Amino acid sequence: YLVGPRISANFHRVSIYGHALFGSLTFNGASGYANGNGSFATTLGGGADYWISRHIGVRLIQADYLRNNNTAAAQSGTGGTGPGNNFRIATGAVFRFGR
């Protein structure tokens, strides 16, 4: 889980945002069960959404930098990289409920 502040700005049909999230990362071993190896994690990033209608949009891009201190992945022999820096890029559909 990760929680934290998110700031955003709207420009007609495009909204841009940035976030700083903090929480925990748990590594699951090859058997699929949690090994109980949790660690602190931080994610910094942001992105842009294009709103087709009031409740449906397209995530043009989301880029995040994820930093974790989990050593269980490196010690498990399952191909994990262990503690480190990860960069993620995502796109997809966005649904807004309410408002």
C-alpha cells in the first residue's frame, strides 16, 4: 500500500497531476504466499489524463519512480532484484466516480 498527497491542475479536457506516496512493499515468493518480508517504499511521479466525458478518460501517461528497501527478493533466488530503484510508465482507461 502507498498513501500520500496528490496535486492536480485541470486545463479544459486535460488534467495533470503529481504525487508523493509513502508506504509498505511486501515481497511474495515463488509459492505465491507472502514471506512476511515487508519494507518501506516511496513513489514519486505524475501524469496526464485526457477526459473524453465527465466520467471517462484516457491516461495519456503516468510515470513513477519507486524506491524500496526490500532484501527478500534478492535472497529468494526467484529472480527478484531486491532493494532498488524502479521506474514505471503506464497508460490506460480512467474512470471517475462522483462529482
